[in-house]
Amino acid sequence: MRRFVARPAGYSLSVLSLAILSVPWPALAHNEPVHQRMTDYAYHVLLAGARFSEGGDMSARLRVVLDRLGTSNPSVKAFYGDAAQAVPKLRALKSGLAADPAPCITPSLISLFGGPMVDWKLPPGTSLEELPMSKVRLPVTVNYGHGMLICAIDEGWQSSGVLASVNPGNFVTHDYTGAPLGYWAAAPDKETKDWVLTSTTLEVLQNPAVVGAIGAGVSVAVSAVCLLACSFFPVACVLCPVAAVGAAGVVIDEITSIDADSLESADYVGFGHFIDMKPTPASPTFFDDKPAKFMERAGPTGAPDTTEKLVTALFDLGGIHVNHDKSLAPKNYEILLGSGPVGTDFHSNTIHRDKNQWESPTVPHMQLTAVDNLAMFGYEQAKSARGTAEEALRLGWPLHAIGDASVPMHAVGASGYGHRPYEDSVDMVYDELLGSDNVALSLDTVSQVVVRAVKWRKFIQDWRVLHGTTEVPVRDLVTAVAATTRQKANAQPSVFKPDRSLQYIVDKGGATSAYDNATMAAIQRDLLIEGIAAEVAFLMSYTEVSP
């Protein structure tokens, strides 16, 4: 790695920047529950199509809606038949779930299991990981298997709205195939090894000759922070005397305890979850046909907002670079299929970058990997792992990418512009947006998902005919979903709220409330439906890929 030397005059400011960087900044969002719910909904739409095709039970009103769609459009009728072929294949996937020893504490679960430990009722000689999804008798949340103190079983799980009629039963007899599929769709947000960073500033500060000089500098930094706090947040002033007394020792302890060459955080995971659908300028040169996260041109017009600029300044001050050797993303999400500029999927390949190109710039000035590449990596890995417990896990990567591509800020490379408030808002009102408790709205949602899924299905089928293959054009699909997202967001530009990202740092509820209105709900609902529909088409088409 190219090394940089921090100047002594910058010690105090550098220490302050590293302290600030340790705060869980909202720059890079994670909306794991929404990813799981979207995929679960997509599976239920396939289940509804399959049941309709086979004359299975469902609510009379849902049957009328599906019948009307099929009667008016022969492609929809064919879609139902294809769903009937796809569902058994998805149900046969191995769950990939590892047993989680966390105990349950709620009376209902303890009563169900006869004690605090989860009972999966596994057949003799079969592990939960190898269990077909159709046999998974409990719905897991996105926190399952991630060190929770109590079991992450979703007692409140239910099918959305009218879709409950195609998945009857009680708590331990429902078809939970969509829940583990959704679990894996959320999984890429847990991949902290994707981006491991290094701080050249911290490396210098950890030099024994430098550590001793930090104490005095910290007092200056604390004074600056207190001045800022007293100016904007008067209540925080009372903490300043305490902070001034202990700051130097605390900072020195922190500096010496951090591995400067292996910085990991859940807030770095999302670096590779963007695709920037703005028109691409001739310069600088981008490494993919559509660039990914690049802080220098983030946002709907290519002008970073205050939040993005603040993160850029902190990362630059901290000397934060990619650690190429320890990061998985540069290797996994740099897609090179076959030889030449075009891959075997007929999509432009990534231009290869060597270690020096990855590590020389600080992160804000590095063009990161695009989310369609993340999708393609997972797709290729899933195919290679057919029939194993790894298949479902990797299938989550393209599902996750489609979900991210349906978020306006992901489609313009923006960590700010209301990114976190927007996603938090969707999470809070997800059921209302899709009409889970409103029969008429639920029927309309299912109808729209089916119609749009047929559109994305045709997108895939047309590509297959053109190229004579049964493969799925994953990179093209994710890119097309993101293009649709940006187009719809441009038609409603108030969805981008730069002031709310800055507000979110200190007032999450207030920032999120900016999206609590009918105008924002309309675009959130529209984009959710689009993303779910694309997932439906992807799942169906994946089951048809030739071995």
C-alpha cells in the first residue's frame, strides 16, 4: 500500500476525526427487514400464481383478480403455469440455516418447544442447514444466527393481506419458504469482510514517539467539540468539563487498541450496494459501464450533499483506504467473465484494477464496485453450489441487489439525500404501503406485482431468445431496475432530501417523519412493487437455468 505521513500539526484534528469516525454514522444504510419482506412477498406471489394454475384454494376475491388478469393477457396465464413449475423447485432448496443456540423467552415459544430451546423437529440424520425450505417449520428474522441473546424467531409473522389465503395453516404448518429466502436476501448487509479498511493516519498516531504528544492536542480538540456543542446543542455543554478531564487518556487508549490495518464495520458493508444511473461523463474513467458508489459525484445531479461532504472530509482526514488483501469485495464484485470487454452474459465487464489502484486513493475518491456486480457474483456462486446448502445463501445476493436497485438513493450513488430516513420510513410503514390490513389495497398490490413481474419476465425471456440461452441476465436486470427507479425518482425529485440526512445524525425520528406523507408514500409503494416484481421474475427464471 502507498503510505502517507501525517503532519504533527494535524494530530489533534486527526484524533478528533478518528473519534468521530467511530460513531455509527448513518451514511450507509441497512434495511435488512425490508429485503426479507420483499422476497417473502415475491415468493407468495409465485405461490398464488401456482395455486391458481392448479385450481388450489384461495380467497374468492383473489381468485377473481387473478382470473381477470389471465383472461385479459395470455402472458399472465402462462406466468401462472410457470409459477407452478417454479414453486416446488424453490421449496426444495436447502435452507442453509445453521442451528442458533439462543434461548427463547416468550411464554408462547417456551410452551411450543417445551422449554427455551428452539425445536425444529428435524428428521433423523438431517441438519437444519440441509433441510428443504418446505420443511422449515418456523419463520426466522434477519437477526437469526447473528449472536442475539434471545432466539430470533418471528412470532408475529404472517402472510401479507390476501396472500394469507394461499398459505393457510397455523404457526408451525405454514409454508415458510419465503422467510429463509428473504433471510438470505438480507444477508449481504452482514458481510463486514467485504470492505476492510486501513487508516494511515492512525498508523502514524500509534507510533510510540507520537502517542505521548497526543494528550495536549486532545484538549484542543475537545475544546473545539465543546464549542460546536454549545453553539448547536446547548444541553451537551454540561458534559464538556467531564470530557476535558478524561479525554486525553480515553483517546490514547482507543488509539493504541485499534488495529489500524483492519478496520471493519457494518457501516462499510454498503460501499458496494450502489449503481449510479446518472449520465456518465467522459471523465473520470469508470470501471464499469454504469459506475457505483463514488462520493465525488454522489446524488441526483452529481453534487454531493453536506452529509456526503462531511463523511468525505472525515475519511480523508483519517487517511481511510481500502485494504485490498483483506477485503473480499474487490475480488468478488469485479466481474470478469470470459475475455475482452464483454462478458459471457453479453454485459460489459469490469475493467480490472490492481492492488495499487485499489489502495492509493482514500475511500471517498475511490470508485467502488457496483451492485449489479454483487448480484452477478451471487448468481454465479449459486449455480456452482446447486443442490448444496450454499445455493440459497448465494441466491440472496441478486435478490438483495434488486432490492437496493429499487431505492432512489442507491440508484444515484448517494449515502445522503435522505437515504437513511427514506429507508427507515419504508420499514416503518411497509405493511401499510402494500395493504396488509386493507383487502382492496392488498388485491391491487398483488395485481400490480403480477403485471409488472410479467413485464420483467418478458425482459428476461426476450434476452434469452436473443442470445439462445436459459441463463438470467442478472447484471442487465439489476441495471434496468435501477434505471426505472431513477426515472421515477426524477419525476418526484422531492424524494431527495439532503437536509434530512444531516438531521438524521441527531434526530432520527424527525428526519424520518419528512417521508410521512401521501406523496412520499406513493413513490415508496410504487418502487416497492417494482422491486418485488423484479424479484418474482428473477426467482422464477432462476429455477429454469439449465445445469
